[in-house]
Amino acid sequence: MSVANVLDSIETLAERFLPPLEPLKARFRLNVANVTRDVVVNGDRCRVEEPRGDADVEISTDAMTWREIELGRLSGIEAFGSKRLSIRGSIEKSLHFEPLFRRPPGGFKYSLELVETRGGRISALFAGDEKAEPLVLIHGLGATKASWLTVVPQLAKRFRVIAIDLPGFGASDKPMGRYDAPWFAHRVTGLLDVLGIDSAYIAGNSMGGRVAMELGMRHPDRVKAIACLCPAAAFTKRPALRLVRVLRPELGIVASRLPRSRILPSMRQLFADPACVEESWYDAAIDDFLSVWRSPRARMAFFASLRNIYLDPPAGDQGFWTRLKAMKTPALYIYGKHDVLISHHFAKKVRRHLPSADIAVWSDCGHVPQIEFPDRTAEALTGFYDRAASKQVPA
């Protein structure tokens, strides 16, 4: 694809513009080969112009990848996951770009929606056949639905994928609330109600895994099976319990300054091999995190959620481990041996309390399997859900 063809292709975007359902104002900067143009969206209007000022999102790729995207053979999400496309700025806004323009039929397609629920609006990415079995993907603490992008295309071949931002995170509303596992689980079932979904498969990473377990324990009729990737679970040893009980999440409102130099090392240690993702991914993830962190309500939601993970009671009649032992929902657990946040030794404890569960410890993995090993993760989830479904079918 020549430079002239790239330029012509970008220039026609305004003619192929599909106004979004939700108002959007954004400046997208496209760097394709040696061509740079800004695509400016303001409500129901779109224009393409020479680069000017700061962009909300900067999307960079080569001419061949751009051509495949334009022909509908490849999606931006697939290109991003295969490291053929990089992003700077808001990942959330970058997700809006592709659905804004008409492209040939076929290939992987997705949509973004703000779903109105009784507890506020929940941002969700939808992909896959609308008639396929629903699979809800739930992110971890401080993350967003973007943490699942690496596996969405594969999972969408089999399921109707619904990747959500939990309330308090990402593009979802940030209401006043408890921000503990039962509270999140109630919001997820509220979303299912609005979408007209009786029951769904659930997958959660980190805190999202804890929410998945809560759904399995509290709402077994709404959950077909759960997959928990390095899930947070109630800690038996809590030496700082008294102090954490006294600390209030509202204090997080004043913690507005968070330098990039402190975030990057924390992100890199999530992976057994930090080089498994490109530096541009870290840059984009930090950009997205900081854009949300500016919101006082987002900071309060973060600290409230973190506090409640620590305060989760492990024992007693209503303790986490007691309730987990009684859970009947089919469950898969995947732990990373190099996870610095959730020890893989939790696998042994889960096995003692829930011997029916499928449990795996990946020796080459850290805290985010779906990013470190997307193909392996998608295969593990799909295989487990298929096995769970075959056991539920009456003979």
C-alpha cells in the first residue's frame, strides 16, 4: 500500500463516519507509514485534517496492517494484541475509533455501550454472535475491560463476549457504594437483568476473580461456570487488620498525585517476563490509568475496593472459605508461579476447600495470564466451559 493510497484511505474516513450512540468528542492521531493525520470527532460530525495540538489518542501502525484493517480482514484489537499496532493516550477512547467507520462485512467486529442499570451506567464491550452463549469478563483492581483485549477476539468465536468496566472503574459510573465482592456481584446481576440474560459464563482476573466467585456462591442460578485467573481471596493472616479497619477510603480522594515513575515498576512486576508486552503497551496503560485516577470518585472506589479485599472475612459461618466449600458452580482456577500479588500457594488451599474445581499453576506466568499468554488462556477457558456445559446436559 503506497503512501498515496494510505492518505486516500484515511481521507475517506469522514465519508464513512457512523455517529456513535453516546456523544463522543475526541481527536485521534493516525500515524500510518509516513502519513500522519488527525481524525476529529465531535458528536455527529467528523473531519480529517493535518495534525494540530495534542491528541487524545495516537494510533500507529504500518501500511500493510492498516490495509488489512480497512479491508475488514483484521481488527484494531487483533492488531494491538499481536503487536502490529501501538497506542498512546486513552485506551478507552481508542476502542471507540474502529466502530465509528463503515468497513467491509466479515472479520472481527465489536461495539461499545454504556448500559443503564439501576445502580448506574456500566461500560461494556460486546463482541461475537448475539445468539451465542454469553461470557462476562471482569477486570482486576485498578484495571479496566482493556485488560481482556488480548483474548476477546479468540473468545468471541465461541461466545457472546461482554467485557465490562466494574462500577467505579474505567468508563463506568462511580457511585457511592460498598465496593466489596457482594456489592460488585449485585451490580453484575443487575447488568444481566437489563441485557435479558438468565445465566452466563463468568471469567475474572484478580479482584474480578473474587467477584466471579461471589457470583458463583451467591447467585448460582445466574452463573453457568466461573474461571478465576489469579483471583483475590480472603487472607487468613491479616496483621494490619485493626489499622485497615480504621482507615477510610475517602482518604484516597486527596491522593491525586501519582507519578508515572512509580506506576511503571508496579505494572512491569505483574508479569513473569515484563518483555512479553511492548513498552508502548505500558505507556498506553499508564495513560489510561492516570486519566481515570484524576477523578476523586475513582480514587475512592480504588481504595474502598482495596480495603475490602483485605477485610474480607476468611472464617466463620459467613466467612469466604466456609462459603466457597459449599459452592456448587463449576470453577476453574489458574495461578501464576511468578505472581507477586496473589501467591500460587492459594491453589493448594482452594483444592482443599473445593476439590471439584479444575486448578492449574502455570510455572511461566505472573499475575495476568490473559495478557502474558492470550492463546493459552483462551484455549483453557473455552475448553473448561465446554466441559462444564457437557456435564450439565441431561443424559
